[in-house]
Amino acid sequence: MSRELVELHGILLKILPYSENDNLLQLLTAEKGKVIIYAKKSSKTNRSGSYNQLFAYSKFELISRGHGMMVYSGSQMIESFPELRQMPYAMAAGEYLCEVSTFVPENIDNPQEYLSLLLNSLYLLTDRKVKNLDYKTVKLVFEIAFLQLSGLMPNAGECSSCGNEPVYWNFDEGFLCGHCADKFPNSSLHLLDKSMFSAINHIMTVRGVKRYVFTMDHSSFNLLSWLSEEYMKYILETDLKTLNVYRQLVSRE
């Protein structure tokens, strides 16, 4: 069987127990997007331990053995975001971002964009890049940007049905004006104010640090954050365990 050495730059998203002595590691990489690799729980090549640390961004050395299977050979730590371990709210948000990243689509052309979004978000959660940037803002921007990258975020600039100014969010139909929203039950409609639409459009069009700078009152921000979380669960068709942990923690803040 042919063996090929492969180097991938990526962040560990999840460890999947495979057998008593082996794990499967799910990584988000710059070169291949989301991949699963095979790793022994204990071996000389794993002594660095970097591959199994939370938030570990590393250069992974792998052996490709055909049929798409890649085996862990070693790794060099690039960044581990140690500050997050001392910041419980930011750490909970970071764990949630990593879980969302396990839903990166397969066979994508832009894996580096997904990895950059996750790494930049983790950097911002540490306060290294921008001091005093609220972790809730980082989380909200990540959610909307991730959904946009995945083609799952509707256009907030106009009604999806007629092109007029939207006022409602329907998770199936997108953003709707008042007239078009009349066709749907009230229980499926979420009323948004202008500052919320402005924030969504800002996040979807601005890049860099300025993407995280927008104005909204506290109640509108909290509602948009909740809607973003609910839409993420709805569109991914899953209950995100780390989101539940995050919500429980924030509720006690």
C-alpha cells in the first residue's frame, strides 16, 4: 500500500473515541477543510500532546494510506489560546464556535476562509487583538459570518419575496416585509427593528476588525443574539450541546 506524507495546518474540533487504544480526530484545516484523521492514544509520535488540547492550532504531520484515510504522525503547536482557559465566558463561547465549525460543508473551495473566521474569532475572544471586545459580539459576528460563508444566511437588505424593506425574519422564507409576512402564521415570524437589520447587513458586508463595531441597544442585541442562535440550530437541524452550556453560564452572569 502506498504511503504519502502530508502536512496540514488546522485546529482540533473534536475527539471521537474509536477503540480502546485509538481516536479519530476531526480537524478544520486550511488545505482540505474538515478532515478526520486516525490517531493512537499513546505512542512516541503523540508525546507532544498538542493535537488533543482544546483550541490547539497546529501543523499536523500525517501519513496518507490511501482510501482517504490519514494517520497522525506528529504535530507542532502554533497557537493554543491559553488565555481562554482563564476566561470562562469566552471559553464557553469558543467551545461553541468550534462545535459549529464541525458543520463546515464537505468538499468546499474556500477552507481557508472558514479556518480564518474561527481563528480570528478565538483571537478576539482572548482580548489580544481588540481590548474589551465583548465575547457576545464575537459570537454573534461568527454566527452570521459562518452562515453567510455556508450560503445559509438570507439577504437582510430586502424582502425575499417582493424586494421591499423587511421587518420580519421567517426561518424558512428569509426576511419579509409586513405585506408578504401576512401569508405566514405569527408563530413563525420574528419582528426585527432597524438596528438589527443594520447590524446583520454590517456583519455581512464589512471585513476586518470594523466588522465587530456596530451600535444597538441592549434589548435589540440580546434578541438578535437569541435569534441567531435559534436559526443556527434550526438550519443545522441539531441541538448544539455547547450552546446549551454557554446559555446556562451566561444566564448566571
